[in-house]
Amino acid sequence: MVETLTEMIRGGRIPQTLLLSGPEGVGKATLARRFGALLLGNAARIEQDDLSLEANAAIIADREKWPSDKRNEDPLFFASHPDFVTFPPDGPLRQLTIPQMRLLKDRATIKPHKGAWRVFLIDDIDRANEQAANSLLKTLEEPPAHLILIMTARNPYDLLPTIRSRVVPFRLGRLSQEDMRAFAAARGLDQEDQRLRLAEGSPGVAIALDLDAYGRRREAMLALLRVASGLDPFGAWMKHADSIAARRTEKLDSYLDVLYILLEDVLRASNGVTPLRNEDARPHIQAVAEKVSFDWLRAAVARVDELMDLLRRNIQKSLALDAFAAALRAR
């Protein structure tokens, strides 16, 4: 992928709008920054806007406490390099907003500080609400000649067709097991085997994974699946529901991400696939796999998809998961 983008620069065939898609943690934003550095130089300054850096993550987390009108008056962006601007999701729902897209449109007209290009990175464009996405279209339709717009997304088909039709798409895949082993060794990651199983080819996930928090969420989601499949009475879920409700700073999607992985493992266990991503929890996963059908699994994934779609409405975590268990228990 790097070679392809480098060749575009060498050949002077640089598309003005690019979409880098792929699973979480495979390096989409990293690739965007490196591409920007090839065009603009001064890679060190551009890397200062890596959203995973502690200082930047703290800024984003702090803004969650701001009232919405204050965030709208001061749209979030990072621009350590004057010609490279990053627009990340903002606020408690982690969305790209209309004020951010309006700011992007205004700043797009500014000529480069140095050289021929300005590069804008919109990270997680699939987290733009419909109004923000429509606002972005005005820039995509007639981008200034000096602007390169790079967007990242997990799934390009979550975007408006009118956006997809205006971008040059690139798909980033997961790393091989050998590459992940080499990466883990170079970074000195602890609990390497578990991290690599859970990350499944995504180096960013392998680094960022808080195994203690993951273990706590997995315990809750395994209890949810046992109740939803009919293995346990509904009351067995209630202590977990109360604990989740009490953790006000944790978002529902952190639990849904774990739930997706567990449902994938249930499917693997049903078909005798090894190892599981949660191999250390195989007895619990196997018990669910022996209880449910493929149709049940398909319905469960569809329910999680629905909850993911509802995240932007700030739904209550425990009630949403209660409804998940009740709906599937009734099947």
C-alpha cells in the first residue's frame, strides 16, 4: 500500500480524495500521516497529531465533559503541521460534527503554508452523522486544487453512496501471524499470545488492549450470552447489568466490541475451529455453542448491529443489553 501511494506521488497522479478502510488498528490513520509526510515533509510534526498519543487522547477525553454548545463553538481538530490537519470524532458519542465539517470547508480554501499541497485527514468518517456527511459533500464536489482529503473508515459501505462515489478507495487488511509476532517482539508486548489472538492481525489493537478491562467486560458479556441462549435464568445477568450501569464513563460500544468477538468465537466453536480468539474461555463459549443454532447466532449479530446503529442516540447501556438478552431468549 505504501508503495502504491509513493508511486502516485512520483508519477504526479495524486487523487484529491482517498478512503482508507479496514478493521480497527490496522494502521489507516498511520498510513495517512505517512502519505502526508511524503507530500509535505516534516514527518515528526505530523506524527504529533497521532490520536493515540497520551496528550491527544487526554484532550479528546476532556472534551466529552464539555456542553455541546461549547464544543460547537470550538470544533475539534489537530494541526501541529500547518499544512496537515486532522479532524477526529468528538464528544461523548464520538461523532464528527457539522461545525467540524464547516471548519474543514473554510480551512480548505487557505493556500498551503509551504509547497503545493494541504492534506486533511478525517478520521473515522463513518462516525459522521448524516448532516455532517452532507456538509462534507460540498467540499468533495469541488475541492480546491491544493487540497488532498484522506478519510478513514472501518466499513466503506457505512458511508453515503454520494461520498463513496467521490473517493479513490484503498482497503487495508490484517497482518499475518508472522508479522504480528515480529511486531509484538519489537514492541516488547506482555501476554503476547492473548494479545495476538484478540487483535487478530491488528497491531494497533494489540498495543492498545487493556487486558484487565477486557477481561471484566468479557465476563459480563459471557453472562449475557448464557442468559440470552437460555443456559442461565435472567436473574444471573442482573448483577452485571448493575455493574455496567454504575460505570458511567464506559461506553456501550466497548461492550459491543467484546460481544462481537464472543459471537464470532461461538460460531467457530460450533464448527470445530481452533484456536478461538478467547481460547482461555473455551468451556464457557462451547457451552453456548452447543445450546444455540446458526439462526440464533445470525439474529444475535443483527441485534448487536442494531445497537451499534443506536449508539448515536446515547442509549442507556444496561437497558440496551437487557433488551438484547430478552429478545434472543424468546427465540
